[in-house]
Amino acid sequence: MTYPNPLFPGFNPDPSILKDGEDYYLVNSSFEFLPGLPIHHSKDLVNWTLIGHVLTRDSQVTLQGVFTNGGVWAPTIRKHDGLFYVTVKIAGKFGEPAGMHIFTAEHPAGPWSDGIKVLGLEGIDPDLAWDENGDCWMAFSGLNFSTGKPVHHGIQSAKIDPNTGEVLSEVIDLWEGAGLMFPEGPHLYRICEYWYLLAAEGGTDRGHAVTIARGPSPVGPWESAPHNPVLTARSEFHTVQNVGHGDLVQTPDGGWAMVCLGVRTFGVSNGFSPLGRETFITPVSWVDGWPVCERIESNDLSQPGTLDVDFRGLTELDSSWIGIRRHPQDSVSLGAAGALLPTDGRAMSDLEPAALCRRQTFLKGLVAAQIDTNGIAGISVRYNEDFHYDVEIQPELVVARFAVNTVVHEVSARVTGVSEVYLDFKERPGGFSIGGNAPDYIELGYFDTDGSRRELATFDGRFLSQETNYSFTGRVIALYSAAGESRIVTYRERPEVPKASSMENNFSEAI
């Protein structure tokens, strides 16, 4: 089976997957973005549809004031006795850890419950598994923040009541991992005669890896796989790096696969991943009772197509639109003239900008928007509030802005009319790269009223990558308003199909 890789391009980290009869459901982390925890559905593990989100209302979670990289971390989706469960860590405002939560639904498309909090367990990356007696075990990474410094206690577990959040046993130290740092992302499975404990180790960076152990019960004792790690790209010349945080699933033909996160890096010595952590999938075989994972290679099977959105007359937003620390429906009002953005004065350097956002899902291509404003509005590519590039319409001006940490640089042009503002993501020419695959350049500009394209500036895309800032998310395209009355009229995406060649295949050509 050839799977699209990435399975979900763009910001889609920490995948967890569930097989329910002939149906597959997959959930991802969403951090400070809302709605939270996107749910995708498939029948074949190849073709997927976004069917909704777990967190769609304030009664479930509020993220106002949540720190960057806070919010909703590393979910697990499971089913028991006809009910679907998603358990997840929610990190609150500064100094206010929110703990681990459990949400339930009769169907993954929702609606999901308001959720319950599991009291008394300190950690991240919770998992749920039910043993032969019907007891529910929550495994988690024992990461404790109470001392002000994060302290790891390995993979831990406790028996809980998943309907009330009550902890029913002492915390058990399950496994210290295979010897790498930060054992996290645990998943428990009963497969044939063994219980298996899957984990992520090495940190969610270049040392990331998937490891596994097995034992007679969900509390062990555990035997580490002799070939750990079972999946990694560390110290290897692969396009896909940072591979880890896996979840096992049976395939439609009775085989096995693993979903995991990874990044597509460009460049050799200093690789950069512009789109952040994406979801990948790889076939799995079993040898002597242990999983053996195939190497993950990126391909073009998941390349997004063109997109055209006319906001005039829309009655509801497509579920792919997201907001930063607030729901997108709280950021726009739909009407006959387009999508009205609020006029609260918060722009892209604010924690909660007045913005309507989409994940950037392609590496090369153009995005453009028609925005009518009597004040200040624009289009932005954003990693977080400190790292973003904007094309902004101001009275009689168009401004291209480079905002990287404390450095802000602007290039402006006086105009009489603007039909669209655009961002064009281009391949970076030359440099120390493999086959020309290196960090991108981003051109910022506008189309004037006669349709002529006007470039304002071109900025280096390396600054909007996971390797150069502190975000665990990825790039998003944001349509925003900073002052006055602004309406989004149209939005379009024109991805450029990449060449059908990998970084590895181009190595010989480069040298």
C-alpha cells in the first residue's frame, strides 16, 4: 500500500488514530488554535475528510491568555462500550496548569461533551486503555511542572473512572523508556497474547523516535524491544525528520500501520521545516512479536488542490478555518458583502488578533485575498505573535512587514487602489542545498485595480520555521483587521505542484 505522505500536510502534530469497524478516525493537537482537536474520517487510510472538532464551544475550553505553545496538547482517541473518548492535556494560562481532560461523544463528528478533569495526575500525553476486567487505565508521561522546572518521571499510569475523572489507584511507574530523553506519548494496546506500550522518546526534534515494550498486563512488567527504536530518522539523511509520537492501527486488509508526526526539512547541515509538524503514516509488519516499521518517505500524493472562497453571501464557515485563542465565528460576521472582521485594534503581534486563519498546507504557491477596508487590514503568514510576515492595506499605502522577534522591518508603496494582497511562497535558489530544496523565499505584494502584480518585498522563509522560533505548531495564513471596518471578500490558494523527486534522490546531482 502506498500512502500519501504527509497524510495531513501542514500543522497537524501528535496524531492518534482509532479503527471502528470499517471506519477510521484521527485526531491531532491544536495548541492555542480554535476550534480545537480536529477529527478526520477515512475508510481506507488514504482518503480523509475533516468531519469536525472536539472543542467547539467555551463550555469545553477557553484559551484567552494561554501562553504560546499552551492550550491543547497530544490527544488520544479510543472507543469503549459504544462511546467515543478523547483524552488530552490542556495547558492553561501562565502559572495555571489545567490538567488532563476526557471528552465523550456518541459519534466522532460530535457533539462532544463538556468534558471532565482527571484530578490528581500530573503529566502530559494521556492515553486510555481498558483491560479484560473492564478497568480503565490512564497512561501518561510523568512530566511535573510544580517545581518551576519540568521534571520527567518516565511513563506512568493509574486506574481511573473515565466518567468522573476519579483516580482509583496509586500512580504506577510503568517504564523509563529505551534510554532516550523525555519518554512521552504512551499508548497501551492488547495485541494477541501481549500488552504493548508504545512511546515517543528523544524529544520532538531531530532525536525523536518511537520505542516499544511488551508485557503480560497493562502494568507490566515490561520487556523492551531488542531493536528499539522501532521508528526514527535521527542521524539519517532523510527528507522527513523528527519522526515520532506514533499510534498503531490495523489496516483494512488485516495488516498494520503506524501514524506519527514528522517534519519535512529543506537544506542539509541546517535543515528547516517551514510547515512544522505534520502527520505521516507507514506500513508495519510483525517479526517475532515485535513491530517493524518501514522508512517514511515524502511523496506528492497529498498535494493540496486550488481553493477559491467567495465570502459574499456565505451563511457558515468551512470547518478548516481556525482562530487564534478564539473561535473563528467570534472573529467574523458573515453577510452579503463578505466576512466582516471586528474592529478591536488587535493585529498580528497580539496574542488574540482579529484574524481568520487557515493552515498553510503546501510548500510552494500563491495565496491572495480581496479585502475591502476603510482602515487597516491585510494577509499574513504567521508562526506565532513574534514571527510573522504581513501585507497590509493602510490609507493610501500598502505595507510589507517583516516581524521576527524584536526586529520589525517595513517596505511600503503609495497606491490609489488595491484589488488583492498576496503571499507567494517560492523555492529558494542556490545555497548549500540538495537539488535546490532549501528554505523558501516569501514574496509579499498586491494586485492593483487593473490586475497588475506589484511586488513589495521578498523575505527569507527560514525565520518562519520550527527551527528558528519556539512554536510547536506551524505556519498559518491569517486574514486580519487592525483598525476601521474591514471585509474579506474573496480568498484563493494556488499551490505549485513540486517536482517528483526527493531530497535523497537529488544528493548525487548536488555533489
